Amino acid sequence: MKKRIFITLFILIICVSIFYICIKKKVDFKRVELNVSKSVNSNILKSYNLKSFNVNQTKYYQRGGLTIKGDLLVLEGRGQKISLEPNLKGNFIFNFELFVKIDNRISIDVYRNDIKIIKKRFYKTGKKTIKRKLKLSTKDKINIEINGNGAVIIGEPIFYKTKPIEQRQYVFLICADTLRADHLPTYGYKRNTAKNIHSFSKDGVVFKNAYSQSPWTLPSHMSLFTSLYEFNHGMKRGTMLSSGINFLIEEMSQQFSTRSLNGGIYISSRFGFFRGFDYYKSIGNDQGSSYASKNLFNLAIKDIENNNFPRSFYFLHTYQVHSPYNPEIKHLNVFNKDPKYTSLSAPTVGSNHREQFAKLSKDMKYAYIDLYDAEILEFDLWFGKFINYLKKKKIYSNSMIIFISDHGEEFFDHSGWGHCHSLYNELIKVPLIVKFPKEEFRGKNEEKEVALIDIMPTILNYYNISYDNKNVDGLDLIQVLNGKSKDRIIISSITNGFYVPALPFKISIIENNNKIIYNLPYTDKTKSFFTPPPPEYSKYEYYDLSKDSRELYNKYIENMMKVKKFINLFNIIVKKGKINIKRDGEKVTIDKDMINAFKSLGYL
Ligand SMILES: [Zn+2]
């Protein structure tokens, strides 16, 4: 008996030790809370041109297009000290990012216990990074001493062990805003607009039937990051995402450094898109620019070069193909040797969408399409250069690279222009190509219908990061690829967060190539907003996408029973949408820069 107890105890001790070693070994990335700033007077924030956000006890500070997760120190000639207790043993890299607003000079000294290990002096306002290799003992303290005059945003300190570049894990979520799937050769387009995307697609999975949850930027991206339908996240203009809703980058940041370079405007920080990101940078002055993609990918490469975290998540976004269509002439000439127009804005621009349904000549339509396709070519060129960079640096193979768009663009396919106004496939069918690490599932074409809400659950599951999977609308795409996903419907909707308030509610449901659209009617008043008035829609539309992919023949009468099963669901969604519209969110202030940016995109 005694022997048995002894053996059991021995085995238990061995198991606990193995478990302990495993846990210990796994710590190669640790965030340490700063927790220094007391509530900062709003006048001080104003004087330094700063905005602050506090979401679920996490602080973020924004200046211009840059938002950093961290704390704020306002120096008034007195020195300030921060003490960190990383509670780690071994060799680590200690890293934190800063934004310093200098009045004259700011000095930063870092000590390991009493030994000075970093001495920095800053004379110019701007973003900086402090990084240092350290050998730590469990009880070591890191003391940061800051002196001078000005304000310092200190990013959350991260202690990490780096790895050889080919072993690091990168996730790149790349979004070309406003890119309809059927204008890519990978999705059957006759023009060769994107040879680099096409060759990239062969290393990954092409989801042939991927849908966005909304036909415009703000709610669509919010669905992407929350994995919720637009009527569930309730996001609308002039509000910030409710702190009660999970923004899944927060979960991602448990194990990854989280960074974004993006086009801002309707995905700028003020709506809550900064949440969970260590570094959220909306690039200014590139809206409507021919060089938006070039800027984006060059900045991304610079950021990759400057960082060596073991795991990094990047959200890279550009408005390159969004109106105004303003491509380089050499790209336009690929599709039209003698173009009449070298730059155009969608007919929605300048009319605040009043002319969304204007009938234009066929020549104009093709002029728009040539310009749009040339913008895709421009994006593709820089996308290709970025992929080549990743390959050259040996980053590519171990990376997960996801290529998407948030919605498409209409060229009078259904008597309209631009986006935000309908749920036909030219607006909601988007590219979705996923290259998994080590090219798993390489070359697969997946026909099953999937959605942008599936992306975050896929990434989080793949890297074993826990999240509240009961409160998401999306599912893990790996289940789809393994044929283990249940039958599902994909919903897209316009029920809150309207870009154009005169538009009525619309809901679409797609299920195994059956597509149903539910239209609430215009009122005389909302109809009169548009010149000419919008086309007449029947209350229900039904299309068999396997025979009528362009949704030209409404077969509602013949398929009344298929439509009927969704009527209750439509009513619930409509009710929810109406509640969301009445609900007051946290107000978002729109500043001058924002208005100008909106104007440049044709949003005002
Ligand atoms: Zn968009």
C-alpha cells in the first residue's frame, strides 16, 4: 500500500514538473501593464492635440492618424518614474513605443534595478521605439525615468524572445477596399487586372463564394473584426463601437503584436477600430492617390524591418481602387490605348449620392470600368512586390496571408453607381483568399458560401487563442475546408449605420445558391431625395445564383415557398435594426481633417 502511494506521488511530482516546464517554456511574449496616468485634464489633452479613449480599462491615445495603446505622461519640468515588474527569468527583448510631443527636450533613462541600461534624448516631436536586450531575474524591476517638458504617450511594454525570421509567425490581413470579386481573373474576369493576386492564390485557398455583411466600409469592417452581423454590432455613423461588444483584435493581442496601417476615414480610430491594436496608423493624404498601395506596402515593409516580435498581426488596408478613380496613365493604357478620361469620380460624388441612380451613356460606363480596372492593376503591382519581399525575407512560408475586400462597386449592373445602396453581388461578393502557413490546403477552390465574419474565428482558432466563441456570428473556415461545417445562411444587410439615410432597409440571405432579397419600400420623401428616383423593387426578390449569377431574373413567384421560410427572420432583423437606429451610441466628433478626407473620397 505504502509503495503504491509513493509511486503515485512520484508520478504526480513528475507530471507537475513537466507541466511547469512546459508553461515556463511557453512564455516568449508578455505584456506588462503601465498603469501610470491619472485622469488627464481635457484642456491638457487639447493643448497637445491628443484624444484619449478608455475601453474596458485599456487606455489608448490618439494624435492625428496615430493611435497607441498605452499611457500618457504630461511633463512639466519635473521628472516622472515608472516601475515595471516583468516577473520573468532569462534573456528577453524589452520593447515599447512612444509618441513624444516635445516642448524643448525629453530624456528617457531606463534602469534594470539600479543599473542604467538605456539613455535616450529626444529633440523632435514624433514616434519612436525603445528596444533593448535584457537578461532578467525573476525579481528584477525595470525603472523608467522621464524628464523634460512636453507630453509622452508610452506604448504598452512588451517583453519577448525573438526567433530567426523564418520561424516567426506573421498574420497579414490585407484589404483592398471596394474591390468586387468578379473584376479579378481569379474569380473569372476576362481582363488580366491582377496577375500577382492570381499567382498568390495558387498557394492558398480561393473561397469562390465569399460575402461581406454590408455594402459599405464602416459596418462591413466592424463585422470583420467583431464577427457579428451589422444588425448585431449596431454600428452607425457618428458613434463608437459599444465597449460591451468584443472586438476580436483584443483577443489576438494576447499572443501577437498587433499593428495596422490603413486608409482611415470610415475605419479611423474614432469609430473604435483601434481596439486591441498596439499601433493603429491611418495614413493621410493618399485617398484618391495613384500611390496609395505603394505607400501602404512600403510603410508595411518598414514596420516589419523595425520589429522582431515572435508573432505579429498586421491589418493592411488601402482605398486604392475606391473612387475617385485616378490611376497612373500607363496602367489605364493597358485597357484603353486612347482613353477619353484619365480620372473620374463615381457619379455619387458631388451629389451626396442624389445621382446614385443616374442613367449615363454606355461610353461613360466603360470609361469608369477602364479606370477602376487600372486602379486594380496598380494595387496588384504593389501587392506582388510585397509578396516578393516576404518571400525574399523568408517570412512568406510561415505566414498566414488573407486577402479580402470589404464590399464591391456597381457600374450600373442594377441601375446604380458606387456602393452602399444595394445587396446585389457586385456589392457584396468579395474576394477571399487565404494562404495558410506552410501552404496548407494549397490550390483548393472552395465553393461553399462563406463570409467576412468567418475570418477572425479562423485566425483565432488556428493559433489557439481563446475568445468568446458563443458570441460570434461567424465560423472557423477550417471546418468548411474539412467538410465539417453545418449548413448555414449568409446574411448581408442595410439596417443601421446607413451611409445615405434616404435608403430603405434591405436584407439578403444566401443559402446554397438561393438568394433572397427583402426590400422595405421607399417613402415618397425618401424617394424624392434621388434624381432620378431609384428603380422600383418588388418586396421580395429571388435568384438562383447557379443559373443567374448576375441576378437579372427575379423568380420570386415561382419560389415563394423558399422565400416564405425566411419572413420571420426578416421581421426580427428589421425590428433589431429599428432599435439600433433609435439607440444613442457614444458620440463621435468629426474634425476638419476628417471632413476633408471625406470630401476627397466623395463622401460629402
Ligand atoms: Zn469600403
